[in-house]
Amino acid sequence: MNNVNHKAGSTLWDHSRVRIIALCFIVQNCGMGLVMGSFGPLVKFNEAHFEISRTMAAAGMSMITLSIGLLSPFAGIFLQKYPARFLLAGALCVTGLAYIGIASTHTYAIAMLLYLVAGVGVCFASVLGPVTIISRWFVSNRAKILSIVNLPLFLFLTPYVIGVVAPSVGRFNTLVGIGVVLMLLSPLALFITDRPPLDAEAAKTAANTRASTKQLMSNRDIFRDFRFWVISLAIGVIAGSGTAYVVHIVPYGLEIGMSLQKATLLLSLYSAAGIVGTLLFGWVADKIGAIPSLIITGLVQAGCWSLIAYNTGMALLAVAALIGMCILPLITLHGEALTRLYGADNVSRVMGYSYFIKIPFIFAFAPLMGYLYEINDGYRVPFLMTSFLILVAALMFLLVLRGNGAGRQTATLTARSNS
């Protein structure tokens, strides 16, 4: 259970820690980058292969998201009980096999089922696994390390690579290639060590601590804590707005007279700025805390959505970059906030439950924005509504800071986990 009393003389950048950071970075990018990043460029290929509508072809992403949401509570429990390296390696391997199956099948229903299976790798390797492992290995500068691990490099590069490769080699070879890469890289997860090693004195202290202190929270303790619900619901709103942005920003750009190239630039800048934002807010969270960082990102996003509603000029490019800079660090800030509140020994389970709660927001936000667009004959009302909801989310985070005794409870839980 102990995650602070490391070997004597260990430093932040010793060999073992650099290895853990590098391995978690690769594993996280494999799940999130290769799976999520490849989906969009392959939609038209799936559409032609199965002879289906664009809506039906896009449903695969919904299946992946559904899989992550349904599995996350159980994945959090598994990561708390069993070695993470086996779970992560197995999950990536399963996802790789699922992609080979998607390449091979000509039946739409089977493909949707396999996309559901593909979400296993994203859930374990990209959402919960890295947060769990890094929280056990690092106490100081943890948010900064999480930002490095969660850096969306593959998510940024994969769409371009698929866009170049797929027209030349075809849908089958592209999907098989993704599956093979996932399976080849999955054994790297086996080199991940769940916790840093302890010297003899630290091991004795850890044993005494485990015997005298109950470090694991019960489900009842988690669900009765208002901070858990406030954070989960507020994170859900922001995550849902990000999904809505990805779905609607290009159509909005075209509607206000942008060329397709400029409209897609609104999405490209969003992704590129997210790389900078992930590193920036990892550093900020270490300085001022994850919850204050979430408040800052929420306020900036609320302002940006209001600007989008009224601004049709080139300033939209800057606004798009700001939104990406603030929303793509969300996994890092979410994980760091829960680790600080509940400790490294509980974070996988709490994160799993919390991620499950935000899934309805991810599902509902984009369709709701589309509905509001239709009944209001334009995007101004849904964009302003999004701005208002994000502002409410930012104020909800403020409740966590101002909660009665929140600071004392946080200190107690952190001390228990790190003693």
C-alpha cells in the first residue's frame, strides 16, 4: 500500500522512474491515440465497406465510448486488486485482435460488437491504468508526470498517418496494421512495475502501517462524499462539451462561410493546442492544485464558447486553440484531483466510478447541441447554453475547495495513503 518510502536516495528522474514514465506514455498513446485517432479517417471506408449511412458508420465510436463507461468501474477494482502490467498488456492485445476482426468481417453487427471489445484497451491502458500507476510511483510533481504520460501525441499524429496510408493500402490492411501494432506493443506493459521498490526499513514501516491503518475506502465512503459527485458531474459537463466541439465545429465553420480547409483547421488547432495545454496544466496543477486548475480551464472554456457564438472571423482560430488547450488536459487533471482527495490506493476505483458517471454527458451533449441547432435554426443558442453549463461546472469545482472540512479530509486521506 505504501507509495512514498522508496529506496534510499531515489530521485524523480532516476532510471526506474524514467522507465515507468516512458512505458506509461507508450501504453497510454497506444490505446487512446491508435484507437480514437484512427476512427475518424476510417469512417468513410467503413461506410463503403458495409454499405451503410454515415450515422451508422459513426456508431462505432459510440460503442467504444460505451465500452469504456460500462467497464470503468470494474477496471478500477481490478487495477486495485491485480497487477496492472498483466491487465494493460492483455487489454491492448484484446483490442488488437478486435481490430483484426473488424478488418475481416463483412457483417455490420459483428463490427459494432468488436468496436465494443476494442474499448477494453482504451479503458485499461489509456484512462485508468496510467493514473493508477503514476499515483503509486510519484508524490511530488505528480500532475506534471501525468501530463507527460497523457500527452496526446499519437492522437494528434494518427489521423494524418491514416489519411496518407489508408487510400494507398486500403481499409483491410490499415485496420490489420493497427491491430498488429497494438499486439506488438502490448508486451511493453509487462515491464511496468506496479509500485516502487522499498528498502528493508521502509518495508517494515509499510507493514506496520497496513496493520494499523485502513487505507482502502469503502464504496459507501466514496458515494457519500459530496466531492466525488461534484467532481464527477462537473467533469462530465466539460467532457461532453469537448465531444460536442469535435462533432459540430467543422459544420459550424462551413455554415458561417469558411472553406473546408479553414473549418477543419478549427479542429486541427484544437488537437495541437491540447499537447501544449496538457503539459502546461500539469505544471500548473503541481503549483496550485488540480481543482483550482480545473476552475481556470472551466472559466476559460465558458468564455471561449460565448465568443464562438458571436465571432465569425479569424479570431475563431485562437478560440479553438484555447478550448483545446483547456479541455485535452482533462484526464490529467481528473486523475490528479482524485488522487489528491482519495490517495493512490483508492484512485483506480474512484476514477472508474467517476468515469462511469460522466459517460451520459459524453453521449448526450453532441445530440442535444444538434437538437438545439435545429429548433433554433443556428448554433448561437446551443453554444451559449454550453458556455453557461461550463460556467456552472467551474463554480461546482469551487464548492470542493470551499466544502466544510474538505481541506482537513484531503490531508488525512493523503497522509494515510502516503504514510
